[in-house]
Amino acid sequence: MSISIFDLSIYIKFFINLCALVNPIGMIPIFITMTSNQSFSERKKTNLVANFSALLILLISLFFGSNILNLFGISINSFRIAGGILIIGIAFSMINGQFINKIQDKKEENQLNNISVMPLAMPLIAGPGAISSTIVWSTYYSTWINLFVCTIVIILFSFICWLCFEAAPCVVRILGKTGMNIITRIMGLLLMSLGIEFISIGISTIFPRLLY
């Protein structure tokens, strides 16, 4: 099965969706703050372990997420609607500036000596929004070739996150607080559009005559 330009646009959209949900650049100041008590080598190890753990979580969601939904008797369309509502909630908090504040509050409630898996990998990188989006995408395009390319997309996304955290000190100096806030709000607008799309597809599938 050959991959057409249209197919490539689907994977690009999946990649953009993950980037908008997680907002790796917007996570940079959070990563810097959470690893402020670590040495250079400890910060590099934290970055590697966190992104590798997030990669495993998203791959499990990609290949086994729909089976888990079936186990609990949850339809994918219901999950699309729930995921869309969740994504819109995250997007709204990003637009009005509450997103980073909430994460900072959660960070202050956790110990900083073991943050690679919790909370960096989950829920900051592979959070509910990214997991639900990955499951929805796996049900859209469930052939092995599509799952294989989606796996490559997830690996590329994890690599981008790793690069952003590696370059964290330089990026913070270049963009500044204002630049980081602008990027976070742009990602929020993209997320809200994707969430509305998920909801509309779910509703139109469950109630096919409602939106036509």
C-alpha cells in the first residue's frame, strides 16, 4: 500500500495535534523549574527517562487503547466526544493563562527527587489529552501501515520534546516570558479547533441526522 500526499497530510496533522496538546516549547520553563535542583548530568538523565517513558505510554495507547475501551464497553465515538471536551478544557486554560499556573501548583505539591515518570512523562507529556487523541487517531486509521507511520510520528514527537528540553536554557533566554506566553496561547487556539472537530465527528456519527 503506497502512501499518498493525502496520507502524509494525515500524519502531519497527527504530529501537529500532539505538539499542540503537549506544547513542548511551553513546557520548557516548567522543565527548567522542576529540574532547578539537579546537576547538568541529572537534568539530561531526567529528560531522557521522561521522554522515553512518554513514548512508551503513547505507543501503548496507539496499539492497545481501542482494546482497552472495548474491555470497558466504551464506544470510540463516546470517547471522541469526551476527548474533545477534555481538549477544549485544556485549550481554554492555555488561552486564559491558567495552564502553566495549574501545573506549577501541582509541581509544588510533589517531591522533586523523582520526577522523570511522574509528573514529567505523565501527565505533562503523555497526558489525558495526548493519550485520548492517540487512541482516536488509531481508530481512524487502523491498518498496520498507518499504525507503523503513526509510530514513527510518535517517535519523532518524543525526539522533538527531548530536543526542546535539552535546549531549554537557551530557548528561555531567547523567547523570554512574553514569547512563551504567546506560543502557549497560539497552541491553545489550535487545540480548541481540534477538540471541536473531535466532538462534531463523534456527535455526527452517533446522531447522523443531527448535523445534516
